[in-house]
Amino acid sequence: MQVTGQYQESDGKGRRGFIKYGVRLPNLAERLVRTEKCSDFAKRTLTLRAIHAAERRPGGGEHMTSAGRTSNSPEVQFTLPMRALKIKEIRADVRSVGVEVIPDKVIVQGIIAKQVFFVGEDNIVHHFPEEMRFSALVDVPGARPGMLVQVHPSIFNVIAVLSPDGNQIFQKVIVDVDVVVTDFVQIHVAEDPYGTPVITEAVVGETIEQVLETGTVTLDVPATKVTEIRATPEITGITVNPGEVVVSGNILKQIFFVATDGSNRHQGVVAHFSVTAAIPGALPGMNVQVHPDVRDVAFSLDPTGTLVAQEVLLDVFVKVTETVEIVLAMGEGPLIKTERVLGQGSTEVLEETTVTLSQPATGLVGITARVDGVRARPIEDKVIIQGAIVKDVTYVTAAGTQATETFTIPFSDFAEVPGARPGLNVFVRPEVRAVVFDPAQTGTNISEKVIADIFVTVTETVQIPVAVEPYGLLVKVQQVIGEGAAQILVEKIITRVLPITIEFARILVTEMAQAEKQLLLEGTIPAPVPAIKVRSVDTVVEGVTASVMGESVLVEGVVIKQVFFVGTDDIVHHVEETLPFSALVDCPGLVPGASISASARVENVIVKIVQNGTVFHQLVILLVTVSCAREQVYQVVTNVIGPGVIVTRERFLVDVVEDGTVTRRPLDIVTDLTGPRVATVTRQTIPLVRIVDGTIGPVPVSVVTGATFNP
């Protein structure tokens, strides 16, 4: 059965695309595909298996590419640094993805970074890194340059076969590329209290202001003719005032002219401009988009040839939007990409400190505060919030002048948001509710407290069709222009360039390594008396033990916490809790019987009063660190012989691995490789014992571990 055509696929996130295929299916696959019970995913899997089977048959190996052209698919070939007994695993991921939009198509390019793990003749697992480039041409009808593109590449499959002599690995890497093209549009949407809650940008207003910049420029040398003036605007500042937006910027002008000696010359000029756009409803803190555009450039040269009169007319487009939460009505309107609200929560931050001024104050004028640098991280049913409260303290000095000093106080907290989980998006809106202080304070130590509310909204990115209402709310959204998908088979062949000969050796290096793991401990402590405020929290980690379990280390211990709090009787009380913990920290290459050490420290503690002051809810973020001796076999270059290559070598005392045995002896290792034939050099820093009129080391040394050469 010869199957050709295309099928539509959805990845569960609203992305849909078409995959083209053309392959002859085996009998079983033919029967399954002909039945209506076979899903598109099953058809896709059977088709790929048929492709793999066809490529393994003599004369096979042809497939239909994502662009619809038939091409040969040679297997990816790597030359291993040593003979392998078996392949342990191959890890691959996509990096450095770039996109370019052309009419109706999207070009996707990137790099596949692979980590090849194989068992050598010494029965040690070795590592061989490699990179491969890939490119895909994805059809997206309606796509145009300047539109937004979201690319989701993923490794669909990696097929690897070890050659009979163990010197090469033949690979096929299949990459799925999903593309979504969107463009910003303004639409009037319908709202429905039972619809989908989303966070979007409501349009407050927009306008176009014109700027006419005129002036005269004195040329550095006299000219007979000005051939061209190119003007490029840039925005340097945007200020939002009630009902207006002030835009400032520069016009970068390039004057091209013919000098009196007949030479073509250039002279650059920078002109400043400022414009005020009236937008009713605009308020400080709202979002502003400014797009300047050059409408016209006019110029004239005076008879002396030294002065150029020029005019530049700019159109400055200004749009003001506000981030709002609305409930959209679903309908048959355009498909938009937006943020669907999954949950919301809030927390109150009470920050009470005593700041030290640089000079004594005779009186306080005022203290203002704002929340800055807020970061949020979702975990299961909670959002961890970190940031800083920035306070400006204005006071009167002993000399009778006013001075202002700024203080930054970091804080950590969390908000309960049912349904939150890692990987979702978080929107944070902080508000300073009050700044409380005694204006009669004097001296250098000033006490004050800041109360702030932190509101968080957890969302996920979705694509939904909305209902259009001519008189509904005007919003700025990303409309989905089109989607597409491609599946490509990456091809690359790496071979050694002759007649250059490169010699390797394997050395066994024992080095100290560190591995870390972060733990999140959560629990509650009953308050001995009703609490109204947490004064401080002291923590100490004790009883840390470590035990080896294969290539991992089990670390156990306890965190002892003392919570000092103010009770309803205005007396400071404290409650102590012992919180045990255990963590399994991976330490690949751990030497059997080697000494290990482990430590743990508290990175952060967040304690909140809940249940009307009767319970303390606390989160402890713990960092566990393990230090251990690790053995690793490195392949290093000992010599390179051939024309056009300059080799720098040094002598080291190392443990050389040969035929499964380890021998400690001096070895010359290449530390630098240059010359016209050298294309790329791979290096690695290894602790080695250098032999220079004696023994020095071990010290970190950058050595050559591989190279490629030009023909």
C-alpha cells in the first residue's frame, strides 16, 4: 500500500500543523491505517516505522521531506575517539534556534547538541560530545516578514547503530518542528461572565503626532552637491502623565555629498526632538508603544557649498494599553494567543526595619516606598515571591538643608494559589498600602514599617477563538495567522582529514567534585499562644551525615528552627521545631571507597501566621552540597603529525589507561594546536601534575582533546 498525502496534528496546546508523507507501509500497518479506528498519532508512528524499515532495506533510504521534495538520507556518521563495545545512550537536545519569516514560509535553523555515552574496551563509560546543524522550511500560509514566530523544536527519535568494528556510530536524528505565526491586532471582543478568564491588553487610546525638525548643518568640507540624506529616528525616553504621553528621541541623519575635489563624502548629524501626544485616560504605570516613521526628508545646499538646510518630517505613533483581566466569550471570531487565568492569590508583606542615615536628622520630611525587582516562581499550589522594598527617606540635616537617602530591603514570601505548578506563567502586581513612621524621630537611626500587598495571577498560554462585539472592549492581542509543522532527518558526516595523523591517549584523573541539590521543606507549627507578628526566625542545620549509594550520596540531617513572635499579650515568645530532611544527590563517577563530605545550609525561610494566629505555616529552602572524589577517563591528544600544523606539548605525570590496565608514567600532551590546516580545536581543563624541573601540581591545565582539519 503506497500512502501519500498529509494529515493534521494537534499537540494538545492548540498548535496544529500538517505533515506530508509518502511511504509504502508493511502489511500490518496497511491494515491498521485502512481502519477508521487507527488514530492520526498511530498512523504517524506506523509511517515513521515504515520509513525506518525502508531505509534499512537495500536501495532504501528515500523519504519525503517537510518541503515535499524527495532526497537521499545518508546516515549520520561519527568517528569515535576509541573502539566501543556498546552504546550506553545518546542524549540530544535542540539549541540556538533561529527563525526567519518569508512570504508564506518560516525558515527554522538550529543546532542539535548530542552527548554520546558508550562503553569502551576498558569497560568504562566514555563521553563524546558532538553538534549538528539542522534547517527546516515550514509552510505557513499568510506569514509575512515582521510577524511574530513561536518555534517549538523537539527531538522525536534518535536511532543509533554501532559498526561491527566498534569504531563508528551510525545515527539518524529525527526532529519535530512546530511553528506558530502571530501578529498584533486590535479587535472589539465580547465578554461573558461564564466564559474564559484571560489577562490581556486593553487599548486606552492611540494617536499619531507629527514632528517637523528643521535646521542648518555646516559641512566639514565644501560641497558641489548633496546626493542624499538618510534619517533614522530613535526613541530615548517615554513619560506617561495623566492624559498625555511625552516622547523624546533623536534623529540620526547621514548626509552624503560630493566635495569640491570630486570625492564622495559622508557626515553624520544628530538632532533631538520631543513631542507630546494627548491620550485621554492615560495614567502613569500604563504600557506605551511608540513607533516613529520618517514621512519626508527635504534639503538644499546654499551657493557657498558649506551650509545644508534640511527638513525631516516624522510621524510618531503612540498607543497606550493597560494590562487587565477580562472574561472572554468564545465564538467564531479570530483565533488569538493569550494568557488564560488558572488561579489567583495574594499575600501581605510587612517590612519593619531601622535604617541608618549618613548624617543626623533634625526632623523627617517624609518616607516613600515602592516594590521593585519582584520575581515569582510557581511550585505546587503556591508561588514563591522574592523582591525588594525600596525606600526614599527625606529629612532635614543639622545644617537646615533637605537630604534624601535610598535604602533597599530584600524580602521573600509566598502566596497560596491552588492549581499552580512549575512551568506556568506568573503575573505579579505589587501595591504599597502604607508607610508608617514617627515624624518626630531624630538622629541617624530611623525606624519605620512598610505594608505592601502582592497580588499574583497564574496563567498558561493558550489559543482560543473569541466572539467579536462591535461595541465591546477594544483589546490588543496576538492573532494566530497560521501554523505549520515539519519533521526532518538531520544529515551530517564527520571524517578525518588525511594525511594528517592525530594520536590520542586515555588518562585516568581523580578530582574533587561538588554536586548540589535544592530541597523545599514545608510544614506547620502550632503557636503556644495566639500570634500577631513574626519577629525573626533563626535556623541551624545539625547532624548532617552522608552515605554512598552507588553513584549517589544519601544526605540526612535536621533543621532546627526557632520562631520568635509577638503574641496578643505584646510579649515576644518563641517556639522551636526540629525538621528532619534527606536528599539523594547524584555524583556520577564516584570513586568506590573514596572519602566524601556533605553540608547543608538554609537558603531561605518563609514563615506566615495562619488560622487567626494559632498556626505558623513555613517553607524552608535548603541547599545540600556533596564533595567527593571522582574518577574520570579523559581522551587527550598526544601528538599531531602532518603539514600545516604547529603543535605545542608539555610533559605531565599521569595515569595512562592501556589495555584495561592503569600505569603511572610521564606523558607528553598537546596544550595548543595552530596552523592553516587546523579548522577547530576542542579543549578541556583537567587537573594535572606538570613536570618542569621537578613535579608541580596538580594544577588546572587546558589540554587539547580533539581537532578537525581543513583539506
